[in-house]
Amino acid sequence: MAICNVGGSLVGTRLALKHGSGFVRKLFLLVVSVLILKTGYDAFLK
């Protein structure tokens, strides 16, 4: 688990440095939106 955590932080850092903060903001909003939709689906339709 620690190895995956370190790997994810390295990938995230490189993406942020390469594409800038606008890309990170859009990616963050996309992930949060997907999680909200999944939570709503699990709560109301399952």
C-alpha cells in the first residue's frame, strides 16, 4: 500500500508539473463528480 501511495504521488506530481494547475483542477472535478454519481447510484438505485 505504501508503494502504491508513493507511486501515485510521483505520477500526480509529474502530471501537475507537465500539464499545469488547470489540468489538475479539471481532473479533480471529474473524479469528484464520478464519486458523487456512484454514491447516488448506490444509495438510491441499488
